[in-house]
Amino acid sequence: MHIKENLINFLYDKNYFINIYDEYIHIFNYRELISLSSKKIILKMESFKININGTDLFITKMLPNEILIKGNIVKVEFSYE
């Protein structure tokens, strides 16, 4: 049986995942960083964009498909264009 593979596929959706904490947002499988400022960060995903609004926003970890943003997160919006 492939229990390990099934569990990994269940826990980590290969399309993307987003975790929001008190002062952090962790996004896996983003495509592109479109805009970056201390008040707004825009990320392109496969089929939509994520707009992160707040204050004192900055990137604490950035890998080719994973990003961790810290700051006072006020609003997270999804736009389908």
C-alpha cells in the first residue's frame, strides 16, 4: 500500500496551499511576485491573483515556489482575471 504517498497528497495539495497565522502568511506554489510594498503584496497563482493588504509587510522567506510574508495583515483578497 502507498499510505505515505496518499497522506502526502492529502496534506499537500499540489496546486497550492495558503496558511494564514497572526502575523504571517505562507503560500506554496505561487507563480510570480507581481508587486511588493510595505502596504500591499500581489502574487500571481496559476489561475488567480492574491492581494495581501496590511502594514509593515515584508518577505521573510522566498523560494522559487514558496513565500513567507510577515507583517500586520489586514486583508487577503483573491481576484480571478
